Amino acid sequence: AGGTESLTDTVDGVSFRSLLEGAETPLDRKPGGLIFHRPGKYESAFRDDTHKLMLTWTEEGEISERRLYRVDTNPVEEGFDIAAENPELVATLEKKLLDYLDIVDAEEPMPKPNRKKKKKTP
């Protein structure tokens, strides 16, 4: 915070300073939207102005589920998965998401270590 130097090409993100200063122009996000990637939770998402694609991963790094929501008319997303009716849009957004994760060498989902539950003592 408060830095004066330009961002390098290796920084993952964009400055939103102009929005804080009152500009109404959209941000220039390189993949065309926001990327959320939580490999420890086995989820990734791509959100543009109108849609949000959510991917669920297996421990082996395979996609197990694709969900698509129209967020401009339904910001809460609940109960309105439209992936089955929009396979081409799902494929387009998924490619943007996966290409970006590849470019930034994102961490892949991994099996969680076996955790032993502590026995409760009376």
C-alpha cells in the first residue's frame, strides 16, 4: 500500500485505484473477468459481468462438477444453475479459467492428509 512504482508483469491482479478515485470505466482484467482459485477447498471460479462458472475438483485434479450462474440478474446464484442449458458458454468460460490457471502456474488440488480425530477426554 502506498507504493509509487509500476506493477511488474508477474503481479497477479490489476490496480483498482481509478475506481476508488471515482472513475466509472471498467477494470482491464487480463482473462476478461475475476478468477477465484481455492485448491485446498477443491474449487475454482471465473466471473465476468454476466456469468459465474464454478468448478469443483477431485483430489486427483479432475473436474467433477461445473455450475454456471447468471449473476447480473441473479446475484445470489442460489438454485439457478444453468450449466446444462449452456454447454458452449461453460466451455468458453472454463477455457479462460483453465488457461489462466496454467499461465500463472496455479497450485493444483491435492489429497488432504489423513487427519486423526482427537479423542475427547471426559
